[in-house]
Amino acid sequence: MGHPRPKPEKGTADGVTLDEVFFDVVFVLTVTQLAGALETHLNWAGFGSSALIFGLLWYLYTGYAWLNNHLPPRQNTTRLLLFAGMAGFLLTAVALPDALTNTGVLFAVGYLVVVAVHLILFLHSDARSGALRLAPYNIGAALLVLAAAAFTGPAVPALWATAVFTQAVLPYLLPRLSWTGAPAAFHLRPAHFVERHGLLVIVALGESVVAIGMGIPTEQLTAGKAAVIVLALALPVALWWTYFTDTRPAEAALAAAAPATRTRTAARAYVLPHYLLLLGVISTVSGLHAAVAHPDEPATPGAALALSGGVALFLIGITATRRALRLPIPLSRPTAALAALAAVAIGLAVAAPAQLGAVTGVVVLMLVTDTLRASRRAGHDCNAPVNPG
């Protein structure tokens, strides 16, 4: 007789653990690396490469967020495997920004580790049936990335794009053969899920500020450049404020969803919308670096579009999250995204810091408008007559 299979670990996460925060800090190195690569190649090809690479990595990050929602790292074995997955993400980050050219093998090895650890841990959770439906697509994507390392030229991005399609799109086209056809196999604790993604956004925005500060030579620091640095801090703060205005409503919306639909709702709200949101962070950081590095010059077209387009992407991601959760969408959000894009003209005609000030002002004005609207709505609700019946 064979040994009995160990029982899967039961129960969902009560809150984000320190192990998960550590995991997120390592993953955010990906954001920092891609922002640096985009700053070096501020053109459509550079943005396309960053979007392709981050798309592949982001899908697996969300997989780990879902995994830890099912299987919190409470046991040492789970922690050690989670650290192995962390090492895989570290290898992929180190392989950037040349993963599509010179360091494809290193990236592929790291990615295979990430996929393998994710599958092993999920098979020991109470979502085993869902993990088995998920495995072929993740493994297939990893093998495509590994195959791409053997090629050069257009075949490489084509294989990567096929890997992203295999992971993120094909499961929805084949619901009977994928996890999308069995959402009940997964359960979700909204408080942990929303907190986990929120902490990642905090770390990503925080790392963007650190990267800006580390890139300034102190011997060239002037009063004007110091003012630009402070302004470069104000924009991430405004984006942070915007994001966390929505976390409580998001958690409440997920908690109110029926268990049978909660998994699909969470996927719609936190996979593609948060991909756009964090891609916006990557683009914004690239534009911020350019503004701080050249405060007395007009922005280049690439830098101006990176700054304004990044903020617009961030706001579009937040709007898409609200739409997926069926939360009301203030008109100020799409309006601010359009206004941020219009600020490109300021950067090209005047100077990069002027564009930075305009974009920051747009986001701050949006926050003030939303706050005033919420206050008026609260006052109206308080003054509404009470129905004694």
C-alpha cells in the first residue's frame, strides 16, 4: 500500500503576513527594472517590450496573491517554498531589461521556478481541483518563454506574446478545460485580497520615490532641482491617495458578492485593471526621472508621453477596477485622465517640471472634487427625512 496523500491545508488568510510583504518587495524590483529600461528607450518599442514582459510577470504575481489567500505561509515548509518562488522572481528581475535578447535563458529559468513553486503550493491547498485546471496554461507559458531563449529576432516577442495569450486569454476561450469553468474551486477572502494588492501598490510607489532620490547626484543639487524633487514626490503621493480612496468600497463590493461569482469578479477587477494601473506606475516613474534629470529643458516627446500617459493609465486602471466591482465611477476620473494627457503639450512647449506640476495639479484637483462631492452626498443623506415606518 502506498503512503496516504497529505490532507490539504484548510482555511483562508486572516490578513497579509510579513512573508508576503517581503515577497512583494522582491517582486517590485521588476517594476524598478522595467522603469529603468523604459527610461533608456522612451519610444513605442520600449513601451511595448515593458508591457509584454510585465504582462507575463503580473499574471503570475496575481496567482501568488490568490495562492496565499488560500494557503497563508503559516508553516515553515510553506514559507520555504514561498521563498523559492521569491528567488525565481528575483532571477527574472535580474534578467531585465535584456530578457528579450541577451538574458532570456536566465529569465526563463527564474520563470519556470516561479511557475513550479506556485503549482506545488496550490496542489497542497484546498483548491487542488482548480490548480489542476490552471497548471497546463502556466506550464505551457513557461515552456514558450524557455523556447524563446533559443531564438533571436521577431520570433522572440512572438513566442512571448503567445505565452501571455496562453496564460491570460486562452483559459477564457476554453472554460470547460480551464479554471474559468470551475470558479467554485476557489474561494476568496476579500479583506486579504484587497489588502495584498494595496500593499503592492504602496511598495511600487514607494520604490519609485526611492529610485528618484538615488538617481540625483548631490554635487549638482540646486534649489530649483530640490523643488522638482519635492514635486516628484507629490505625484506618487497623489496617486497613492487616489488608489486608497477606493480600497474600502472594493472590499465591501467583493464581500457582498455571492461566493459563486466572487472569484470571477475579483479576476475582472484585479488582473487586467491592476496590470494597467501598475504599467502606468512604470511609465510615470520613467517620466519622473526624465523631469528630475533635466529640470531646465523641455521634455522630449517620449518622456512627456511617459509621464502623462502613465498617470492616465493609472487612472484608467482604477476606473476599470470600479467598473468590474460595479462601483459608481465619478466623472472626475476619466476627465483627469484626459487632462493628464493634454499636459504633454506643456512639457514639450515649456519644461518637464511644468508638465509635472500640471499633471500633479490635475490629480490633486480630482481628489479635492471627489472629496467635496462625497461630503455633499453625506450631508444630504444626514438631512434626509427619516421614514418612521
